[in-house]
Amino acid sequence: LDERESIFRYVEKKDLLLHYPYHSFEHFIHFLYEAVHEPTVREIMVTQYRVAENSAVINTLIAAAQNGKKVTVFVELKARFDEENNLATAEMMKASGINIIYSIPKLKVNAKVALVLRRDAEGKKLTSYAYISTGNFNEKTATLYADSGLFTCNRIIVNDLYNLFRTLQGKENLKFHRLLVARFNLIPELNRLIDHEMELAKKGKAGRIILKMNALQDPTMINRLYEASQAGVEIDLIVRGICCLIPGQTYSRNIRVTRIVDTFLEHARIWYFGNGGNPKLFLGSPDWMRRNLYRRIEAVTPILDPDAKQELIDMLSIQLSDKRKACFVDENLRNCWKSAHPQKEKVRSQYTFYEYLKEKTE
């Protein structure tokens, strides 16, 4: 995926999963540059929550508008600490001819998504591209935050993402078929997935859930995890920040909480449901907090490509094996070392995962 290769052509053949900062965020910039110069690209749609100052992403979108592309950017003006920067970049984009959609009252849009739509000269639809990420379109934090992003040409996901942008433009009664969107189908689908793992466990089969996120605070979803634990579902949580779930109790005896603090800030949200040996994996923007699940627009994509799915499973396995920079959370919500001598442990998940990706590439 160097600059001589076409990300468009690659993604047409196979979904592309990138992990920052192990992979370069320049690949996403290159993807946008391709959209600028590809004649069949008619429209680019992006959400903006946090971007870098003098952002390469914004500069590329401006270049696309100047090159005759229709560009639509949803700008969240209520992004805490980034309000001034977002307002300034919005004015700059608007002056260059970009269609700006501003914040929705009483609702934050935290989805990290981009959409590139293509048509031929006669207006016939061509293969289009969706990008769904766990991290912001910020090339500076992408060197410090550990995030994952998926490029796909899956038509259903592309159409769902287009419907999400139509929703942001005020269209109503839109349905999502594969994309999970907070305030629409996200909570019902999470409940269905948890129920299925509970049913498997009650039948004596392996119920399994692994959830990686920044924060776990929503009482309703925590209670669902307690229910699953009592039903016999084995649950591992990898939570970097606040965790209001209490492990080590009779009602949470099958739940373990791991916290990883190392060189990079763990920012990805990855969800695994065992599904009786045919795992379902998801990647997206929301933590399990009330604000994310009920008061924001968030986007989560299923991972459908077998290789990308296995890569995420391997990443979760590596992180759960970390006894060097990972600790577990006890029943008093204290961080406790997983090993008596952590510095002697071999698996340091961030560095082990880097070597894993490097070996796959080589």
C-alpha cells in the first residue's frame, strides 16, 4: 500500500483493515487523494469530530471541491476542546465550496465515517467505498492512539452509510441493514447478540463475549453483562478508562476486566461474540456509556472478511495474553498486576501486535 498502489483497486478485491499507529494514517490521506483525482468519483462525504490543526484531511477535501467533486462534511461543533478549531475549519471548507452540515441540537455525532461515491459519465453507479473507524480523522493523534479502520466496498454497508449521511441531513424513516447506528438499531442488536450467547450457554454450549472499549458505564448494558455471566457466558472486557462493572461477585463470576496502559493510548472499540464457533466481530466509534448509546449518533460495522475477522481475533487474543503492561481489575475496582514479575513476561501486547502485523506483511 505504498503511494504507487491504488487503494481503490485493492478494496474492490478485498476489505482492507488498518491498525494505527502500526500502519500509517497516510493510507487514509492517500485514499482521499485518489478520490480527488479519480474521474468517476462524484461525491465525498465525511464526518468531522476532531481533526488536526492545518489538517491534511481538510486540505484534501478542499482540493476535491476545487477539482469539481461534490463534497459534504458533517461538522460537530460540540466536540469538547475542539469547538474553535472545528468552527474555523468549517468556515474555510464552506468558502471553498464544500457543503457543510452543522451540529444537530442536543445530539452529538461521534461516528468516524467516510464515503466515496462513484458514477460513470452516463450516471450509472459504479463501485463505491465506505470507511468506518474507531478513531478521528486526525493524522497527529493517529501516531499516538491505537485505533482500527475498515475500508469496504460491500454494497449493503455502502448504502447504509449513505443513509446515515441522509439522516444527518434531516431525512427520516431510514433503515440500516448491516451498519449499527446508535439511536436506531444499535441497542436492539446488542441485546440480540447477548441473548444468543446466553441461549448457547444455557444449552451447555460455549457462550463467549469479548468487548474492547475506552469506557463501560451504562447501567443497562452492565446489567445485561451480569445476566450473561449468571447464564454461564464467559466474558472478557478490555477497558482502558472508567469501568463501572464490578467483577469478582457472584453475579459477575464469569467476567474478567483487563486494562492495558503502554506506549500508545488504547482507543479502539472492538466487539466479539462467539456465536457457537462462527464468531461475529464489530468495529466502531461508541463506548458503552449512556451518552454514546443514547445521546449520540455512533456507527459500528460488522467485520465480514474472514482474514480481517481473524486479524481482530488475534489482536484480542494478544491483548488478553499481556501480563507485562496489562493489569486486571479486582472486585474493589483496583488495578492489579497479572504477573508477580511483569517485566519478565514475553507478551507486551502493543509490541507483540506490531511484530504480528510486520510478520504478516513480510
